[in-house]
Amino acid sequence: MIRMTVWIPLFDPANWTLISTPSMVKTLYNDLFEAPSKVMQTAVTPHDASKSIEFYWDSRPQHNDPSPGYIPVMHFSELQLLPDGVVRELYVNINGHLWSRRNYTPRALFSGYIYGNNPTRGYTRYNVSTDATFNTTLPPIINAVEIFTVISTTNVATDLQDVSAMTAIKAKYQVKKNWMGDPCVAQTFVWDGLTCSYSVSGPPRITGVNMSFSGLNGDISYTFANLKAVQFVDLSHNNLTGSIPDALSQLPSLTILNLMENQLSGSIPPPDF
């Protein structure tokens, strides 16, 4: 699994003490989140050992998701060599309610975490407090925090007709680009040459197809006419032959059709709208 996570330092110098270690923090084989050692090699504790570590995040409601759910992940590792009889044990509250299912003791130089299976929702601000238990002799500690947002699957996948059209086009021309998965989702992995539009009220749509210089052979696929939201199609500089399908004139949003440098016959059909 490849995760592209940017870890941003968070430090409250008025209330927290920074601790660190040059030693590598190892990850267990079944770690779900795999926080990097460089991240886990630093941590914070409260200046006052009797205090908690507190931070918050604000809810970000959207038009199509007015009450978003969040899944916090709290990462812990013991960075100090503790003498016999010294214990660091903690628990986590969110908005005054116990969130951690059990008390937690960080392992020395091994990455661990607490997270919730069920999304937390219903607040405009989420106040997190990490506290020491009554059994502990040391203040609480936090190495890193991740906050995941639960995304509604409604309208996430690309329009089904657009997907079917691009799948057929891919098969016809045996496209060797990175055309795998959903054509428009996620936005950072849109298929090469495609332009997509996104709306909170409907699924993503394909609005542009650039397959110029792609070594395409044969005729122009009638399947292009199924891309009802497409605004431009560039098939220039290929080896396409035959006539230009009349069906392309039925595309209501098409404004640019570039067919230069092919071996096509006939003329571009006039718009049928």
C-alpha cells in the first residue's frame, strides 16, 4: 500500500515539552497506519505532569455532507528509557467523553496507535484531551495525530456512461497509458489525457479527451458520442482512417474537435443542436 501523507509539525510551546530520540521507532508487521520512524521519533508531553495534552480541530461541513464524520488516529511510542516501576499509561477524551476503549501504555521504540472504528460526528469543534491514568507515574505523551474524514460514496464514482465509453475506447485502441480504476476519481489520479468536472450534486463527468500522438489506428470509435458532457476531443497526430462519425454532431457540449494529421475522409459533420 502506498500512502502519500504530508506530516506537519504541531507544537504548543506554552504548554508542551518536546522530547525526541535518535533511535529508530519500529513498526509492527500488522500496523494499519505505518507512521514513519522520523515522525515517531519526536513526541510531546505537558510541561505540568498533572495536566493533559489538549488540541482541537473544527468540523468542515459540505453542502452534500452537513455533518461530516471523523476518525482520529493517535500515534504513540515511548521514547525514553524508563526505570523499573515507572509507568506511562494514558487515555483519550473527545469533547469530555471517553474515546479510547481502554487505557494505553506506549511500547518503547515501537509504533502504536489508538483509533475509533466508528466515525465521530455531531460537533462544530472537536476538543481532544490525552490524560494520564491514576496508575501512571509519568505524564501523557503523543507522537503524532491523523484525522481522517469519512467521505460519502454518493456521487463519488464517475458517471457510469462515461466510464463505459472510456473503457470501450481503451479496449478498441489498446491504450497503454495509466488508464486503470475510475477515470476521474481520485482527482490526483485522473487518467492521462482526460479532463473531468466535479459537482456536489452529481457524479464526476468527463469534459475533455486528449489522445493526440497516441499511435491510434483504425476508425474513430462511435463510443466517443456517448461522452455527453465532453467539450473537447483531440485525436490529432494519429493514424486514424475512415469517415468521421455523424454521431459526434450530437454531442451537446462539444466545442473543439481536433482531427489534424490523420488519414480521415469526409468532413466534420455540422452540429445537430
